[in-house]
Amino acid sequence: MSIRSFRWIPWLLLVASAAQAAEPLGLFYDNSFVNMEAYQRPGAMLITGNCNPQAPQFAAARAGGAEVLRYLNPIDVYDHMPCKLTADFFEGGNAPLWPAVQGRQRINYKKTHLADIRANSPWSDHVVAYVEQLMREGSVDGVFLDVVGARLWGDLAQWKQWSPAERDAWTLGCVDLVRRIDERRRAMNPKFIVVTNNLWDRGDTLGLEGERHVDGIMLEHPRIDRAHEEYAQRAYGDLGHRRLLVIARTEEDAEVWDKLPGVTHVSHQQKYDHPDQ
């Protein structure tokens, strides 16, 4: 995704001190758990997949001092559920869908349909309650909310063809979702981490409030340029556990991102099944 045209707002930037080396980040989306032993230590962060968060390897990593975030995608409802955990999250595959436009349901990726993420929708209520339960269980250190942000980027979403009112409703729904999750964690467990895999700047100011309610975002295969470096320094939430994740394009890029201001965790993964090393 490109961020060249985004509006830069000085008061949203982190005042960075001397850069420190970032910690290792690993996405373990499949069940191989290849190279997981390298992440079973303090400072490291692991992100689960849809179907494997109950695997004992994640508990062992936490026992070794690593942070584990539960992967959730509240935006894209699978047409066919890959496992029971996913089916439970999506209410047996009956999650409410985004309102149809001219008789057609919105999609963002193949074999999925967009959920009704509008503010205070029944689906949004369900996601908040689901994350609350994760806080109560205490089996993970936080959540990684895929796709949640200021806008959609997938070609199939055709975001630019949406009406302004529909785009605003989607953006404000995502802001409302993280605001409510943030409200609940402040009351229940302020140490609970919330990271989103999207940007909160869509070229105007409408989505920027979302940054205040999350601990940070993931930059996914970003170019190394001034715009992305500045985006990596934004402040995000005020609970004291800011997280800025980078999935680098190449191993060489990962070495650069590892030392840039504002970046807390870095990984080099061409595929998200498991880390390359």
C-alpha cells in the first residue's frame, strides 16, 4: 500500500530518541512452528494463526518471556470456515455482512465477504465481546486485528468506487471498534496489547482517532523511504506498550528497519506460514 499522499500531522509523530535495535517478530499462521524456538525469549513477539492459537508452542513461548498476539480478522468473513475456532468467531459462518450495493455483497479477498463493521452493529458488538473473553482467559498478551484501519486496499474491494458516505461509515466503524476495545481493556487489563494491520490515515483526518486507541500497527512489506520511516514514528496509544511491527520485503531491508526510530519488532517473511529464520 502506498502512503505518499497521506497527510502528515506533526502532533501525531513520536519524538524519537536514539534508535535501538528492534526485537524479533514471527507470524506462525500454519501448524509447522518452524523456527519457533528462536522466539521463546523476552522481547520477542509471536502472532498466531486462525486455527492454531491453542497450540502448546505458544504457551511455551510465553513461559519463555515472549509476547503472543491472537490473530483475528473482523473484516473478511470466510465463505467456508477453515476450522472450528474460526467458525466460532464468525458465529458459525453467520456473521452479519456489510450491506449489499445494487444487490451485490462487498468483498475484499477471494472466498470471503465483508462483515458489517459499522459502528455499534451487532457484529461489532460480537467482536468486542470476543476480545473481552480473551482478556478474561489470559491465554494471550493481546490481539492482532488484521485489515482494521482507515480504508480497504484490496483490488477486489474497489474502495474508490464506494460512495463517500459508505467509505466514511466503514472508516468510522473501524475507529469505533478499536475505541470500544480500548475502553474495555483499560477497565479490565491495561496491559493487553492491541495492534492493527492497516493504516489509520486514509489521506484525510477521519480515521486518525483510531491511532489513539491502539498500541501500534504493522507495516507490511513497506518501501524504505521517508514517508514510511515517518509513519513508523507515530505515537499511537498512551498505555506505555507501543508496538510498531514491520514485515520487511527482504532480509537486507529487515536489517535496515531493525535500526530505524520507532520500530519495535521486525520480521522477514515472504510467506506468513512461519518465519524464514
